[in-house]
Amino acid sequence: MKENVIPKTICVFCASSEDLAPVYYEIAAGLGTAIGRQGMNLVHGGGMIGMMGRLSKAATANGARVTGIIPETLNRKGIVSETDTEIIVTPDMMHRKATMREIADAFVALPGGFGTFEELLEIITLKQLKYHEKPIVILNADNYYDLLLQQFEVAYSQHFANESYRKLYFVCTSVDEAITYILNYRHENIYDKYLKS
């Protein structure tokens, strides 16, 4: 069995809004650039606007193969990316997320809205339940996730979540930290004892 296999495809969850502060577009472009320069590939939600668009264009410009996965209802001109290497159209959101999980070797959550929250929490939950052993990064750009992370602390302090689950994900504030964590990731089997939580 090979050890320290470098993940080749990074799945990124993020916003598709065009009304955000510039810092968020910059972090998305920075992550896309880093993915390409590391010789990795990108899988994302297939959109052409907002952070998603900046991310995919930067990854493409730096040599990454970019796979966009979009549900049929969003497969429309002006929404779906026109620069991705490949677009996969799924029948619904459930199949979209399943396809993203299957293709990806690691997950990064950039700032986003309800869809990003849902994708992040689902991928953490699936790791907790041993459906996958892949690295998960919460890139807390401009302190965007501070309040969500505070809610996690409430869950830990009131025993809704076991303290060991902190190791299911990694929180950072920079692209370099995110990439370094993914490159050096080793899965740690920490939760057999707490599977009921």
C-alpha cells in the first residue's frame, strides 16, 4: 500500500455571488492558482460567476484540469462555466454532490452561502460516519466562518459532538496552509468509539 499519496483532485465549495467584497474573489483566485501550480486538478460546482468562476478560471490558467458538476436545472447559458475542461450534468443536487465526492481526493470550503454550508457539513458528517477518509479544509478567509466555528464549540461543550471530531477537519486562513495540510494529510482513525454521536 502506498503511503503519502498526493491528492490529485481538489473539490472546492464556494459562493457564486457577484456581490461580495473583493477579498473573497482574491482568495478564490489564489486557491485556483495554487491548485494549478501544484499539478492538481479541480472539481467544483460548474458555475461561471462569483467565487466559483474566479476559482475555475485561475485553476485553468495555471494548468489544472477543471471539472464542473452542475444539476440540470442550472445547466443554462450565463450560469454554467464555458472555460472548464469538462462539464458533467447531473439530474439533481443529490447526484451532483455524490459525483463531486466520488471524483475528489480532498475538500476545501471557501466562504459561501447556504449551499456551501450544506456541502461542508455533509462532507464532515460523512467522514464522521466513515463513508470517506479524505482531508477537509475550512478556509476561514477574512474570518468568515468564525460564527459557524463558534457554533461547533457549543456542540462540543454541550456534548452534541465528541471532542475527537475536531480532527475530522482543518481550519486555516490562507491558501498556503490549506495546500500544505492536504499535501501532508494522513488519515487518523479517531472515531470508532464514538460512532453513535
